[in-house]
Amino acid sequence: MHQTYDAALGINLLHANQAGAEHNRAHLDAWGITCLNIMSSPGAGKTALLERTLAALTADFRIAVIEGDMTTELDADRLRQYGVPVIAINTGRSCHLDSRMVSGGLHRLEHEYNPAEFDLLLVENVGNLVCPAEFEVGEHAKVALLSVTEGEDKPLKYPIMFQEADCLLITKMDLAPYLDVDLERIIANVRQMNTTVKIIPVSAKTGEGLEVWLDWVRSVTKPTGVPA
Amino acid sequence: MHQTYDAALGINLLHANQAGAEHNRAHLDAWGITCLNIMSSPGAGKTALLERTLAALTADFRIAVIEGDMTTELDADRLRQYGVPVIAINTGRSCHLDSRMVSGGLHRLEHEYNPAEFDLLLVENVGNLVCPAEFEVGEHAKVALLSVTEGEDKPLKYPIMFQEADCLLITKMDLAPYLDVDLERIIANVRQMNTTVKIIPVSAKTGEGLEVWLDWVRSVTKPTGVPA
């Protein structure tokens, strides 16, 4: 449903998306909400990370989630168990969230809640290591996940995601002992693409690295609303 | 670089791609080449599978590879070690191969070799569980890979790939003992999307299931050229 190879048209689509993203961010700024856009391949562990994040942070911050999936509310239902508003966006045939879809989600947040009470909006993007990196949705920071099972070469082969990320989580570290994978090589390949990204190896299963991740989230989130 | 939300334009793009795919397939048919389009998320093991496939089948079939990656020839170089022609296509910012790109690859095959000597063309698509499924390239069958590390719910959440696949490999079976994953549940979820797809659990590491896969490839490939 996409990819025109018309460079001019492609640029215009991205420009239109960017304008929408800036509009979303202006709303979020007015409400005092920090927004993180969380992206990865399918199955790298975005939802598991969000489960651990919600379990740890809902006492300190008012959090909402926008959950992007092509179909189903499976992930949204997992996260609703943490007592936070989860706005599910089904993208249909689209392989990524864009600023128009997230704008619709923000309007739902505004309609059903008082958005000024929230501190943090976690946007879980469609599982895709390519396209979501090009479509800003109004986030203040981009978080990318790369599972150790995906291999060392991915930062070189899918450069845009790694160039764009502000924070990179290397996930499923509990599986590293069973793989022929060199963590230092992954990190070196990420650094080729991005010299400043915060890199955190984690395991949602064992808890490894999660405190470092949670501290990073705390560092970018200012509590402005009323804690739940 | 894509996703218009203009349904009419989207359909036209897919129609144009489909026409190109049929043109490619006519060439392949004239040359007596069976073409498989191999697709998965990043890091599900497409290249490892192709390594094992080339090692096993080059004695019986003349094989060529088209290797799609956003950037780099890392995978192409891995496969060149098996002594087959590997045509690398860098897709740049595009998240999938399309029929126009593969047409360019076929022209290179025609220019540098006698294409009528080949029996099998293996097309390794860009790692992406969403978009490649919508863009036919002229293949005779679609092969999808799903790693056990990606989780049981992926067939439900990324339905198009599983609806379109003729053969589905459940990869990295060697890691299954270390995961909370139920193979029967994965298969049941695939069956919800596709009642006829051939499903083969495999491990490129241990060799589990590879003979079943190789037999499937043999069953769809007719040797028409001169073995190498």
C-alpha cells in the first residue's frame, strides 16, 4: 500500500507527516506529557518491556499508552491489566504508525480523560525495523529495541532505525548464552550508525538492565500531573 | 517514503507492481526457472537457511540468488561462498523488494549468464514481516520464516504474510527449550490465517527439519538446465 519511487511525492508525504508530528508535539507539550516512540522488529519484546515499565512506574507517573498493531488488541489487552489507559490503533495494511493516526489517538485521550493529568505517553509502534523510523508521530524521544536473537549485523543492514534512536535496548539478554552472538560487536555496529545513542542491554525475563532503562525513562519524564 | 492513505493510488501502485511481477514470471517461465520469494522479520534466519539450502542443493540444481537489503552486501557475500551467482539489490530507504527491482536483477542475470541454464532463483527479501507480502516480484511461491523467538501471536498480528505464504518455516527451533513458547499454539495461529500453507519447524543450527524443507524445494523445482 505504499512506496512510490517518486522521490518528490515521497518527500511530500514525509513533510506532511512531519507537520502533523509537530502539531501532536505541541499538544503534548501543552499538556506536559513526555512521549516516547517505541520501535523494533516483530517479537523483539516491546510489549514485555512496557509491561515491566508500567509495573515499575505507575506509582510515580501518570502514564497512557498508544498501542499500534495492524490487527487485534492482543497487546493492548496485555497492557490494560496495569490499570492505565491504552488506546489501540489498528493500522490495517499499514506497516507503521504515522502522525495522523497518533493524532486520532490523542483526540481520544483528550475526549476520555484530562490529558493535563498525564506525565508520560508510551507509543508502541507496529513491529517493523524499517518504516516506523521514518514517520515521526510527535514523540520527544525514539526508543529502539534489538533482540540479541536478531544477530549482530542488523544495525548495518537497517541503518535508519539505529541512526534515529535516542535510546537502544538490546533485549532478550537471557538468551545470549544460547546464541553465537557477541554483544560487543552489536554495540560497535550500533556506534557506527550513531555515536550518541544510549545503549542498554536488558532482559524483561530476568530483570537485567531494567533499572538502567527505568532511570533513563525517569530522566526524560517530568511529573506534571496528579499521580494516580 | 510511502503509505499514501489514498486508497485509489495505493491500489494503482499495487496493480503496477503486479503487472511487473507477471512480466518477470513470464521471463522466468520461459527460462524454466522456479522462483521462491523468501520473507521474514529481520534476524529470523533467512540467510542461514539459504546457506544450508545452497550447501545441499547446488549439486542437483543450478541456483541463482537475488539478495535484497536496504544497504550492505553482507548477506550477498555470505552466499557467494557457495559458488552461485548472487545479485545484490540495495533498496535504499525502501522496506521491501518490488517487481521493478527484481526485473533489474533478472536483466543482470540475463546479461552475465545464460538464464536458461538455471533451475531455481532464490529471492531473499528485506527483513520485514509486513510490506514484502504485498509486493509480488514474479515468484512461483512465497516462503515465510517465523522465528520461535518472535512469539506465538505474530500470525494474528501480522496476518498478510501468513495469508500469502505457500510454505512457512518456524525457525530457530534449537532455542525453543529456552523460551516460554508453545509450538502447537504457533501452528494453530498460522492455521487461523491459512489452512493450506506447508508448515515446517526447522533449525539451521541443528539441522532439524531441513530435509523436509529441502524436499519441499525439490518438489517445486524442475531441473531444466545443465547442472553446474
